[in-house]
Amino acid sequence: MTGDDELLQVEKVIERLITRYPSVSSVDIEHIVRTVHKRLAESRVRDFIPLLVEKAARRDLAARATATESVG
């Protein structure tokens, strides 16, 4: 996977998560995804980065949704 392909896939992750979590602002989702992607910047094997980014971002968003529900 080239760097351009990886960035394209990360953009698609953002789009999917915006659709999946309509109650979360798109700015917050983009921030979460880009933060996770940045944490993986030094990884040697790049093929699975978009998948790992999506999985970690979903986990963060699910935890955020759970925290919001327990407060509200």
C-alpha cells in the first residue's frame, strides 16, 4: 500500500464513521481518526494501518457514547 492509498483509505474510514455515529460531530470524528493514525505513523508494516485506525477509532467513539449515556 502506498502512502497515497493509505491516506485515501483513512479518508474513507472518516466517512464511514461519520455515517455510523451521526450524533458525534464530524470534526470530532476526524480528530479521533487522525490522532489514531498519527500514533501509528512509525509502524513498519503499513498494509493494515487503515483497519487498525478504524478499529481504534470505533473503540474510542463507543467509549465516548457509553460515557455520554451514563451522564445523561
